[in-house]
Amino acid sequence: MTHQYDLLGEFHVALDAKGRFRLPSGLLKGLGDRDTLKFVVNRGFDNCLVLYPKPVWDEIKTEVDSLNKFNRKNLQFTRLFYRGASEVVPDSADRILLPKQLLAWAKSDKNIVLNAMDDRIEIWAEAEYEKLLNEEVVDYSSLAEEVLGGSSAGDEAPF
């Protein structure tokens, strides 16, 4: 069963002394019923964390769990994928507590950026996010042509 989320936006939020942040209302609207919200947070790529709604995590977990663990690369990937993964649930004030070891790994201190894309939310230390955006060496239009230019929708990029 595929769960559909349509998360979008970039949100600058602050962590409190305990490592909590409040989910912005713009994100809450796309996540559904507040009373049943559960997430899994784990390490993403490029030193960010990824916050998955639990149904999305369950689908990805099923795919990862089906990998042949006798293949060394599959086993290594599975270990890295699960390393630090933690279930988190918003409190009554819509705050999420991030595990300290994950915050340290992502170099997060006070200010973070939530980058919502499709069905997941990347969590970046603000300085790391700005560094990523400022050091981006990829030509966006060339990348779009390479990634989307040969899509089944035709030879034209969709924008």
C-alpha cells in the first residue's frame, strides 16, 4: 500500500536546549491527522537527517529488509541505513525531540532547516545547508536536461 504525501517547503526553525523543534503549520497540513503522527528519523546523505512519516518508513524498510544480506554491499548498506534510526512522536505542542547522537552527526546546534520534499523531510544544520547551496557546482539546467530530458514524458524538460 502506497501512502501519498505532498510535502513541500523550506522551513528555518530553532532547536531548544533539549534538541526539540516545533513542526511548522505548513508541514502539519500535509501530514494528516495530528493524533496519529509518528515518524522515523535517520541519517540521510550529505550530512543531513531524514524525517520519514512512519508509513513511508515502513515501505522503505520493507525494501531494505528484502535485500540479500549475504551480499556484502547489501549488508553494509543495511547497517548504515539503520544506524541511529529512531522512532519519534510529536508531543502535544507539535515538537519533535531529535536524538543527540543524530544531531551531533549532522553538525546541528541551534538553527536547523527543514527541507520538505515529496514524502520526507530533510533536516539540515543551517550552516551545512547554506554551505551546500553556496557550494553547489552543478548547473541546474544541465542537470534537469540530463535527469528529465529523456523521460517518458518526451524530450522536453517539464519546466
